Amino acid sequence: MTAEGFLEGRRLQMARGVLLQCIMGGYPPARFYGSDDGDLALVPDPAQIHRLPWSKQPRALAICDADELTGESSNLSTRGQLKAVIARYAALGLAPVVATELEFFVFAPNTDPTHPFQPPLGLDGRREDGQSAFSVSSNNGLRPFFSEVYECMAALGLPRDTFMHEMGVSQFEINLLHGDPLLLADQTFLFKHLLKEVALKHGLTVVCMAKPLAHTPGSSMHIHQSIVEIGSGRNVFSDEAGEPTATFRHFIGGQQAGMADFTALFAPNVNSYQRLCHPFASPNNACWSHDNRAAGLRIPASSPVARRVENRLPGADANPYLAIAASLAAGLYGIENQLEPGEAIQGEFEVPDNLSLPCTLHAALERLKRSQLAKELFGKEFIEGYVASKTMELTSFFDEITPWERRVLAAQA
């Protein structure tokens, strides 16, 4: 839209079906978004209008809510779904607080998708070989890129907590500061967009796939969650003596009750399960533990005021609005129904059958399709439309034969 049209308050409308557009560009049948495929109104959030600092030509980006023309939020909007979950907490006098940890890879341009990704050439003319995890000098070869990333984050008002080199080859992680869930979802979205745009300026490719490299750890989007009282700001996960509360237990119980049904919301792509099938630090389970990274639900070591639950299932490829909404909705379900979690696990453990999660996109979609809990919390229209769109993507994947199949199976009798 032109700046003049935006400043005049001109309304931008978009077909409802666009919210169910699959990643290849197609759409499920119209019955999933209304046979008329009528319009939605895109309503900009005044707090999320940003001049894009990486663009030479003056441009701005506005994050919008997708509302029905009658004024209410569209059930198909993931941002709207998150706002609805936050409102359900507010009705109980509670406010969720979240933080996201986002991992990503920085690669050289990859013009042929049949070839593996490669780390970029650094200023020293060499490619990283995977020995730079947690090194204080590991990103020096990418210093011009990261310098502009930091500058653009500051220009967009994105505060950062820590930035580090992760375990993978040319893999990095940022921790965004904790705060309001909608704000953190917006910031996570903006950061991913910023990364890709700045990378293009520097002749690089940023990849937020869950598992872009074989034999290398994948990229997560861990979600840290706590709940405070509106007004006092007290963390309801800790009592006056600093001990865990019943609300804390019930929140974990709700997370455990919802994780298997919601796996397709946390791990939305075929590639998501490549990350989860190698369980070290990418746990595909609904176990909970005190400071054990093999558990899907980890309680980090902290002071009572910072007691929180870390959901380690979502990958970097997850929709931040939907992943945060699903995780918080499950926790609220546990609070409202006073669900008790299983026993905490420590050390090495075997995952009980009732706490294992779907390990393929097909299995996850089948579980989500049957889930009455998902339909209760997010609405039948959203869940059925989401499953329909993701089923199209899965079908497209199965329409292709992979190099592994040609290499390994062609010679079989």
C-alpha cells in the first residue's frame, strides 16, 4: 500500500482463504474457509508499524490483525488465536509471560536445492568446519552481517538478551527478552524476517528449517513460560516461601495433556521430524524434569520469582503465534481442570508410552484431526483448515522421490 493510502486510513482487504495458503502456494478446498471466500480486513497494530532499516528505499512494515468484516477476529488468524488465549488468562486475573530462544543457520547462497547447504566464506577466506560452538570469536568471519543485524534490531525496538554460536556448523541462537506473549510473537516474527533480509544484502542465506543439515543438531524455538497475577505481578508458580504451587503443577499437567495432540502445531513441516528423530537436546516427549534437556518440558534452574516451564518441542520453523498459543492454551487447560502432572524424571530415562509424541507429520496430523481438545481450544474451523493445508504439503512431499531412495533402494532386488 502507498504511504498516502495507509495514512489516510484506507482499509486493506484480503480473501479468507489466504490464511490457509500452503507453503507451495496452493489452497485446500473452499469449504475449509467459506465457500464464498469472502474478504477479511487487515487492521494494523499501531504498536507494530516499523520503518525497515535495511531498505534503501523508504519502506515500512505493519503487523496486522485479520478481522472479519463484522469486526471480530477471524478464527483462521494465528495472531487472533494467540490474543484469544491471552484474553482467557486475563479473565482469571492472570497474564502469561514468555520468552523465545530462536536458533538459525547462516549459509552461503544455495542456488541448487539438490546440493547440501554450505557455511559461508568468512573474512579469513575459510568455511567454518563445526568446531566453533560457544566460541567468543566464532562469528568474526560474519561480523559485517551480524553488525547490521544488531543495528536493525535496535532500529526495530527488538531488545536482545544473549546471542551465541550454537552446536551446528554456522548455527547461531538468540534469546529474546521475556514479556507479553503477543509482543514476543511479533518480535520473533520480525527477527526472522530481519535475518533473511539482511542476509540477502550480505550475499548470505539464513535458514530457519528445523533440520537443514544431516549429522548436525537442528534448530529449535524453545518457549519459556510463566504466569503472573495482573496488578501485583507475582509469579503464581511460586508461593511466599518460594516453593512450587499447585498452579505450577497444574500448568505442567496441562502441557503434558496437550503436547501429543498439538505436536503438528509445534512441528508443522515434514522436516520438523528430522530434528525430533535425533532426541539429544530435541526431545520428542511430554516428560518433565528439573533442568534435564532430554525432557520435552524442562524447568530451568532459577530463583522462585523466575520459576518457569520451558517447552522444548517447537522448532525454528514453527509459527511463533501458533506455537505460543498452543503451549499457553494447554497450560491454561491444566490450570482450569486442576490436572496433575506425572512424576518428574531425572538422568537417563525411557519415555513412557503415554508421554511419547507423534514422530512423523502424518501421525501428528492424524492425532490433531482426532483431537477434541484442539477443537475445543482453537475451534473446529481452524483445526480442520490447518489440517487440510498441511495435508496438501505432505502430499506434495510424497510426490517426490528423494536422493536417498535412488541411492539406496535402486539396486535392491
